[in-house]
Amino acid sequence: MSANQPKFLEDYPTYQVKPGEEYMSPEMLAHFRNKLTWWREQLLAEMNTTIHHLKEDSAMPADPNDRASQEEEFSLELRTRDRERKLIAKVEEALKRIDDGDFGYCTVTGEEIGLERLEARPTATMTVEAKAMQELREKQGIA
């Protein structure tokens, strides 16, 4: 990784809107496509690192305490990778929404999600308000 490459999603440069620029302009969409593609590559690299680590450290230690520690470590790594696998699917869905022309718009209300929210969570499919209402309904058992 070169020195100017971001290490975390939060470090990825944010889009600078030009005066008079329309929401989800081609330049804006290109920014989010690049950001999502970069994020997917980071997640895949992490998954490959884990697979390599699990293969290399797969020999079972003789000591039961060491074996239990190793199994717990592997279990935690596998749960993390499972979450990342699901996140990769969400990234793929966001890239598809860019291709389909739906990216940046709430799937519930059709309103603009907003650049600030998309920069923080580029896989977002709802406005903050719509997401809050969904979560409230889920808590109440209505969803």
C-alpha cells in the first residue's frame, strides 16, 4: 500500500461539491464508485489474510488451554469475516445501484440520502429519517 492510499474508509477523501453541481452528477457517482470499489478491495484483502492465517495456524496445540484459546481466536476471526462477507454484498448492491441510476436516493421515500450520510456509509439505502422510522417500527414489532 502506498503512503497516500487510505487505510480505513474514514480516511478516504470526501467529495468536494462544485458550485451549481447537481446531486449525483457523473463526477459524484464516479467518486462513490471508486470509494466502494476501493472498500471492496480492502475487505477482500482482509478476508484473504484471514484465510492464509487460518491455514498456517491450523495445527492444534497439545495443551488444552492453548487449543481453547486458538479455537476462540479462530471463531472470532470467522465471525468478523462473515460480517465482512455480508458487507461486501452490500457494497456490490451499492455498485449495482450506481449502474442502475438509483444510488443516493432513499428506497422508501425516493428523497436524496445526502452526501454527508453517503460519505459516512456509502452502502446506505435510506435517509436518516426513514432509517430511524424503520428501526422504531422494528423495536415496536411492527416491521
